[in-house]
Amino acid sequence: MRKVLVTVELSDNNYSSYIEELPGCVSTGKTFEELKNNIQEAVEFHLEISREFGDEIPAVFNAGFELIYKFETTSLLQHYRGIFTNSALERITGINQRQLQRYASGESKPRAAQITKISDALHALGRELMVVDL
């Protein structure tokens, strides 16, 4: 199954997304869950209309595909701000709380190495939680 990247951004009041491999296919939602449902419907509709009009469809969409969601760093930190405190993020990433706040507010953009630290730390936490049973 091929993976299709959905870029997710967060504004003050909603989520928006687009797929570079499928120009013009965009969606929004008030919550991330709503956005995921809406972009799935948008992809299906976009492909249906493209087939109907004989438009070229990227090869990735001719077989089974899975939508993978990629957050821009500021949007990710804002999305999880009620779940992770800057203190907790500092513990798992090694990045200073003040700097994390700058990233979350959009005051500064993280370098590639910092983005990797955040991503790796969250994935490691996810893997750790996947093996825990209560």
C-alpha cells in the first residue's frame, strides 16, 4: 500500500490540509478527526471527478493507498498544547521550554535538527505506549 502525504496546518479556529500529489485537493475541519474524514472524502470525490473528465491521475492513486498526516511544527505543538506541557516536551526532546514556546507561537522556526528531535521523541513515546498494557 502506497503512502500519500497530507500536509496539515492549524489556524486559530480550524485545521486545513492539502495533498501535493493531487493538486486542488484540499479540505478543512474544526477538529483533526473531522479534517481526516473530510480530506478522505475530498480525495474520493477528486478522483471520481478526475476519472469522469478523463484527467490524468497520479499512479499512487491507481492502487491501494494510505493517507499519512504531516503537521508543520508550529501546528503540531499547538494541536497538542492541552496534552503536552512545554516542561513535558522538554523532558522528552531535550529542547528548552522557552524555545519550544517560540516554536509553538510561530515566533521562530525550528531548524531541521530540532524538528527531527521533536519527531523522534514523540515517535519514541508512541512506541513505548504501544507496548504498555493496563
